[in-house]
Amino acid sequence: MNQRIERLREESFAATPSISIERALLETAFYREHYGKHSLPVLRALVFKDLCEKKTIYLGDGELIVGERGPRPKCVPTFPELTCHSAEDLRVLATRPMTSYHVSENDIATYEREVIPYWTGRSMRERVFSRIPDEWRTAYEAGLFTEFMEQRAPGHTALDGTIYEMGLLDFKQRIAERLTRLDYLSDPLASDRAEQLRAMDIACDAAVIFANRHADLAWELAKTEADPARKAELTRIAEVCRHVPAHAPRDFWEALQMYWFVHLGTITELNGWDAMTPGHLDQHLAPFYAQGLADGTLTREAAKELLCCLWIKVNNHPAPPKVGVTAKESGTYNDFTNINLGGLRRDGSDGVSELSYLILEVVDELRLLQPQTSVHISQKTPDRFLKAAAQVIRNGYGYPSIFNTDAVVMEQMRVGKTVEDAREGGCSGCIETGAFGKEAYILTGYLNVPKILELALNNGRDQLTGKQVGPRTGEPESFATFDDLYAAFTRQLDWVVDLKIRVNNYIERMYAAHSPAPFLSTVIHDCIEKGLDYYNGGPRYNTNYIQCCGIGTVTDSLSAIKTHVFDAGSVSIGQLASALRANFHASEALRLKLWNKTPFFGNDDDRADDIMRRVYDSLFAAIDGRPNTKGTGYHLNMLSTTCHVYFGKMLGASANGRLAHLPESDGTSPSHGADRNGPTAVVKSLSKMDQIKSGGTLLNQRFLPGVLKSDQDLDKLAQLVRTYFRLGGHHIQFNVVDTATLREAQANPAEHRNLLVRVAGYSDYFVDLDLDHQEEIIRRTEQEMA
């Protein structure tokens, strides 16, 4: 890092996250005056244009990449059209000890006076909860599932390389041409398509206005700047902002600023809390990098400085604050921007370039919360690149995570994507698979699979409250065989998936009707040609995911029941059910027997792994291919983010010996402490899951720092990854930290402010995590490699 980057990094790291009410005030005033005067797509575009014209803009001292979502770094807006925070919500956010957001009492009073009265009853969250059936609410409150779309714009979004080849004026030409081909005679949707296309055109104008305001500000600052070097930089910033995003970028600097303006546009327009990702940034930037080096207008160090400036910009943007269940299950500032490195190009060639290595250097040196970085490894990826990634992993930030490109391609082709679009895809957010620039992949929320088994063991009742939540599938004493119990489990599973999809589909139509995203739609393939919004089937591909949590916990619980109840007969199903309801009170000997004498998933033991396969196949059968509202369907992925901690709180004791309220297993990882035969056994167990049938799986592993000291150790890590990927694994990520360090950080957080750990599909500062999440990480098995 040079002096500029050191200073900008420190400013970003030290800035206090805060809330700006400016966007909410501007939007509320616009809705009051204009709601009902325009179609919804045009209204949303005009709101976006009003924001771009009026919101406070910021250009910091020494910045080279410019633009903020809020009026200053780490200052985030609210989105009352999605979730209208109450005054009490804002006060809690300002005072809570973890992931707090500063907001003044004066702003709270203004919000209460100007914003809340208008949006009461009109926000998406209130619309959703006013119409859902009672059985959905009961299941939701019991912790059977979560619903992302109750308070945020749906969809993980990643871009392809189109915005580096076309400016927004080119998109406007494409929109104008499509308008001329509307068929008002034969197409009953022609008028609707026209309104959507008009909205996209307005949204393009809005983003250009926003950039031009930055150009004007830079030019004014340049006039009075005394330092010649900074004066030249400000003049160059003005030129860059005048050119992009109106026109396609011509060089490396313009390409980075182009992406950043598009990123800001999408997260200002609607994306209240979700992943917005540039996709394969190294591939998109590689031609500009090579051109700059060749013609002498760019050096490696200058490119690195510009990349650092972009990284710091992303870090300046914490996620907007959450409410309700989402605040409980995901307490983080991370906005889940994921930079994909390596992988394959659209033509099937290796995607690694010198820029891929340069970005790894940036990641290693900056050590920021975000953006998150992932490396994508195919059979064509050179070992040198995997080892360079391992060198960064060894330093203990929890990133980059590692993905199997060949599996990602096959996963997408399985559901009908072309091989070229699949190669161009990858992951956004955490581990979710999609076709970059061509797909709306909507994460609908998490499914608590161990809770479904709990219902089966209690005739559909919630073990914690005694409420009847699911269908009556028989008291446990009625199960004469393991298959009888498993049949009750699948009946509960089918019921809850039906319930979730039914309400998901309703919410999806609510977003299509009330919250179109015309700017985002403009830069996603086929929305212009179809004349349809991103949320209304406009993209080439439209996918819904249900994220299934706790497969380790449910597998081990079923294994314990099969082993001790039905195979050995050492305990009756009734006795076990009673012990679970009592949280093993006065049954510690039984709990220890279940914990120590059961075949557990993650140890390459077919007795457990066969049960895992059976559960996974049941999840797949219940979810995969179920129709959504856009003519395509639902798929599953195996992701928990941090919801396994929340779901654990909503879960009674489980038959694997886990006590009530403790976290369940995360992603596809084994249960905490259950993987007792080392990392090779873990990946062999996971390889028995047909991961190509999913939209992504997540595997966490924790290594002691001493395991990765030497170059030979890094070679072993690379071989472990290659082996897992040859066996069909989708993803793996590593924490490299010992328990003593984590305990020290708990005791002295101020001295460990920079300690990054891998939480789920993202890294976070350990001292920013609440105690439950800290303890969950500490409880992960410390692995060693022979």
C-alpha cells in the first residue's frame, strides 16, 4: 500500500456506520406528489432519477474512484418502500452493542414525522404480512424457515462484461429500437412493455446525471486545488465521470469507474440488502490492463492503486440495517459483494491472467471486510494460481473461498443454460450459482431441516412450545421401523415446502407489481428485448432457490435413531423423544451415548453418509423443478449463512446429543465436533452428495495456523482442494486460526479489531460478531493434515 491507500483504508476502516434518512425523505416526497400519475415502472424510474439529481454527493480527499450510496462513507440509506423502520427500530440500531448504526435523535424525529406516516401499510413488508395465511405465520414464528423477500429486494445479481462494451447511451439506443418493434396489434402486453422500456430509458438518464454531477464537483474542486498533482487527478476524475457510464470505458480507470457507477445505481434504486457483484472482474478488466501496459498509459502499480481504491469504495458500503428475524439470523455489515477470480472464459479457455494475481495482492494487503473474494478452479487452472490463493488463505482472513468451476458449469447446464452462459457464470453473495448478467436468481430464504425432523418426532408439534405447527404424522411410539419415521419426516418436508413456495410465489408477484427495478433491468440480458422487468421474468434465466440448513445435524440425528432405537434396540423411540423434550435433563448418560457411539456424517462412514444421501435426495425431490411465477422453477442450495445459529435457537435438543438452542450444522459442513477423522474424511463424505443437482453447497473447515506454515503445507492444501473438486465438490473455505487467539479476542476486543474470520459464505471481524456466532466458530473442529 502506498501512502494514499493507507490513509483511505484507515479512514474506511475507522468510519462509524451510520444511517442517512436523505433517500427516505426524497423518495417519500416524490411518492406523495407523483404516486398514481405514472405506471409503476415509470414511477420507480422517476424516483431513481430524482435521487440521482438531488442526493448529496461526496468526493473525498485523495480518492480516485468516486461515488457513495449515502452522503459520506459508511453512511447507508433506508428503503421504506421495502421495510419502514419504526422510531424504536432506529433507536435500537443506534444503541445495540453489535452491528450498530449511528442515527441522531433529530433524524429519528424527522423520520417519525415525515416518512413513517406515509409508508405505514404501504411497505413491501407490511403488504406481505397483511396477506399471508396463519399457518405460514405459525411455521415462520416457529423457526421452520425464513423469508428474504419480507424486507428486501430479492435476487443476487452479478454482471457480465457487457457494461465494458456499451455505455448507457448505447443501451438507450437499444431501448429505442425495441420500442419501434412493439406489436400493439397482436401482443396484449405491448403497452406494458412500452412502459417498462420507457422506465429503462429514464433510468439510463438518471445514472448519467449522477455521474455528471460528480464530474462537475471534481472540476470545481480542481479549480481551487493548490497541489498540482491533486489538481491533475481531479481534472482526470472529471473527464472519467463525463465519459462513463454514458459511454463504454476506454481504459482501466474508466472501466473501474464504470462498474462502480452501475453498482451504485443498482443499490440506490432498490437493492435494500442483497449481493451486487461484478462477476469475473479480472476477466473484464484484463483487456484494459493489457492495453494500458502496452501503450504506456498504465503501470502495474498504478493499476494496483486504482484497484485498491475500488476495494475501499466497496468497504465504505455496509449493508442497510435489517429488522425482525433477518436481524436475528444475519448480524453483519457485509453487503456480500463477491469478486470472482479465475475460472473459465466464455470460450472455455482458462480465465486466469496477471490481473488475477494482482487482485490477490490487493486482497492480501488491504485486509478489509469487503468485497469478498473467491477463486474459481477448473482442471485448466494452473497450480500456481491455486497456490497463490492458498498463500492468502494461510494469513487467516477467511478468504478467498474456493469454487469448483467445472461443477459450477455442470450445475447450470443441468437446469438448461448454455455452456457459454454457464462458463461466464459463477457465484454471487456466498455460494449461489448463476449465469452472470443474464439471470435473476432469487434466494427465497432458509429451510430448517432439523426442525422438520423435530416435527416428525412430535406428531407435528413444536418441541419448544407444544404448538401444533405441521400436519399430524403420528406419535413417535407408532413408528415400528426407521422407514416409518422417515416417511413422517418426508410428509412434514413436503408440507413445509408447499407452504413456503405458495407464499414465495405470492410475494414474487407483489414485487413484480409494486417494486420494479428499471435500472438493474437495463444491464441484464434479455430484459430490453422482452420489455420485462428483472423481477417479472425479464432476464434470460429466472431461478428461485430455497437454502437448506443443517444437513449434518439432521443426518447425525437420524443416524443416532437408526443405530440405537431401531438397530440395537438399546433405547425406545418413546424414551428418546421424552429425553429430547426434557433437553436430556436426567439423561446425560443417554446423551453421551448418542454423541460418542453413533456413526456421524463427515467421517467417510457409509452408515451415516448413506443417510445424508437419503435426506439430500428427499430435499431435492421436494424442491427441484417446482414451478415459480416466471415459467421456470425452484432449486435447492445448501447454504446457511449464519441462519444455522438462529435456527439452532429455535430448535430443541436433537438426537445426535446436541442440546437445545445450540447452533445446528452450517451449510454442508459436518456437525460441530462430529468430524473426527480429519479433512480428507470430510471431503470424502461430502463427495457422496450429488452436488451437481444443487445450486451450490458450502463447506467450512478450520485449520490450526501451524498446519500451513511451509510451502509443502500449501501444496497439501492445494491437493486437498483438487481432490475434493475431482470428487464433485462445489466449494470449500478455510478459517486458519487457533482457539487461543479467538479467546484472547473475546477477552480483549480492542486489541484484535482487525481479526477477520470466515463466518459462512463471507468473512467478518470476529469482535463484531455476537457471542453466539463467536462461540459457533470456536466450536468448529480444528483440523490437521497428515
